[in-house]
Amino acid sequence: MAASMASQAAARGLRTATSKHVLLDKLKCTWLSPRRWLNLQEYQSKKLMQESGVAVQRFFVADTASEALDAAKRLNAREIVLKAQILAGGRGKGVFDSGLKGGVHLTKDPAVVGELANKMLGFNLTTKQTPKDGVKVKTVMVAEALDITRETYFAILMDRACNGPVMVGSPQGGMDIEEVAANTPELIFKEVVDILEGVTDDQALRMATNLGFKGPLQRQAADQIKRLYDLFLKVDATQVEVNPLGETPEGQVVCFDAKINFDDNAEFRQKAVFAMDDMTESDPTEMEAAKWDLKYIGLDGNIACFVNGAGLAMATCDIIDLHGGKPANFLDLGGGVKERQVYEAFKLLTADPKVEAILVNIFGGIVNCAIIANGITKACRELELKVPLVVRLEGTNVHEAKRILSESGLPITAADNLDDAAKKAVAAIQK
């Protein structure tokens, strides 16, 4: 997942002359956006690619060690790669609670595949992107290992600034694209795609050339690029990423590692794709929040944030940090809010044992502040709120909202603006 988030940042970072610094800044916050999209396991993405004529390694999927052994024998390959299937990145450097190191292994012996799978399946794999306890591995991919003479990076993603798809590529693949963008930004190439015309032959060939493919491989790479774009459209993807897109000693261009993201808005016409969604790796709190149309992401701080609008939520997190506090979460209430949503949001926030104070920051345009105020007072009473609560309200019906809060008799600290609210929330913890 790390690389897929990075490619979005790469495209945005290329818009300015100071792309190196902009990209690094973007990468610090892009972890917020992927929660909007469906993510598939690597093997599922490769199946979709196969169906669109994209060249991938031969592979099988196994749920048990015996199935993995059988798959390795059926491949009859000179060398085999075994990959644990989880959504988090950094599998190769991860550690299992079985003691096995690494979620990606190469071997020439099918028997070893069975032994390794036995130490992967049913055990938690911890990487730099998983929770501290790791993620349980339920599936492994057994694939033919192909020699790679050269690795490149290629992705197609939606870019709002260009009002459509953008191709991003680099002749340096097989590594974190953010490192390439930071150290050698001149090696990242971008092609804006006309959504009506699609990827032209000239664009595909130019990208293949920029990726360093030569001779017959240039045409082959261009064909793969066009097939990947066809897949991008076919499945309503927000992103198709291949890292690496490599060439073999036999003169083949192959997509070795694949990641596809999908916009949730496409679910109504991509039933088969969304049926593959595995929710077992999702955070339970985030899943509960989603039931009430709340966007929630847990953080490591102790000041809970209750905000409407993603931009305002990020600004709230930033200003808490500015005044010496640490946000405990990112929570976006959205626009068409109801009292029940406010109540459920408070249930989520107060269930976090790290939370020592709550900061409510509402700017009511569409949101009616009075609804927020009624929801807050109900939640405080029914949940018997034990931590300090700081509330800043502005906008629609704000005077009525402030009256509701002031007459509630509850220990609610009012704030005049966001800066004042952040200071009071931080001070409440320090008392």
C-alpha cells in the first residue's frame, strides 16, 4: 500500500518546480486518503490483470500449507516465490509471530514452499504499515519466480488538477517511489491522459521510452501500458500501480507486483470486484464509524477531535500539535449530520482509553449547529462523559446552539475560535 499512496503524491508533487519538497510534504499526509477506496490483495489484482491481457507471472493461491505445496509442484518452475497476502506494505521485511522473518521468500524446492507456508498461514505478520500486533495471514500466493534484468515503476491514477487520469513512471522501479522522487525527481515522468481520447500510441511509446525500454521491448511495454489503461477504465479504478514493471532475460515485459484501488462510488456497477473485498484487515473502530457515515482514523495522541470536513479536521489536528498537544484521531462528521451521528461519534471517541480530552470544532455551512449541540448534550448525559470537553461552534444557527450548551448545566468549555479551542484542550490535559 505504501507505494500506491506514494504514486498519488508523486503526481501531485510534480506540479511545481520544487517537486522534491512538495512531494515529501504530501507523503506525510497521504495516508488519510486511501481509506476512501476498496483495496484488493495482490493476487486479486493480478487476476484482474490476467483477464485484461496484462502479462503477469504464473501463480496459484493457497489457504493451507498442503495447498501451497501442491501449487508449487503444479507450477513446475525453476524457482518459486511465496508471498504472504496482506494489504499492508513492507511484507519482505516483516516478521511473523511464528518466528519466521520475511513475508516474501524465494526457493527452488517445492517442499520448502510447504514448510514456509506452514509458518505463514494462521500467524500474524508485522510490517512497518501494520498495527503493532500485525495482521493474520490467511492466504499465500505461490508464483513462478522470473529473473528480472531491469525494474521500472508505472502507475495510472486520477489527478484532480488534470481533471482526469495521469500516467506516472520511472526507470527506477522495485523500490519506494517516494525515495526516487526525493533523491532523483528528474527520473519521474508524467503523462496527462485525455479522458475522451485515452492513452494514444505516441503517449504509450513515449512512456515506454522514458522507462528505458529499447528495441522490441519498447513496443511490448507500450502495449502493456495501453492494456493497463484499458483495465483502469474497465474496473472503474482510481489507481493501477505496477512496481516493478520489469523485463526478463528472455525479452518479456512483465507486471511483477500489482496494486489496484477503486472508488467506492463505482460499487453499484462493479459488483464482482467489490465482492472480493476482505474486511478482516479493517480497523474495527473505522468500520463502526463507517456504519454512521463517519470518517475515522485513529492516531497516537490523547486529544480526540470531532470535526466536520476533512480539511478542517486536518487543520484541527495541526493546531493541536502546534500548541503542544497530540490528536488522538481524525474524525470527519461530514455534511448532512443527525443527532444520532453525533451521539455515535462520541461513543467512538470515549471508547478510546487514550483520550483525555475532546475538542469539538464545527463550522456550520450545511451543518446545523443546533443539531450538533443537542447531540453533544445527549451524549454527555447518556455516556456520562468523564473527560474535559472543549467546543467551538460557528455558522448556521450558532446562537441557538450556544444557548443549548450554556443552559445544559454540563461542564462544557466554550471556545471563541479554533486557536482558542486548541489551547484550552491542551491546557485541560495539563491540569
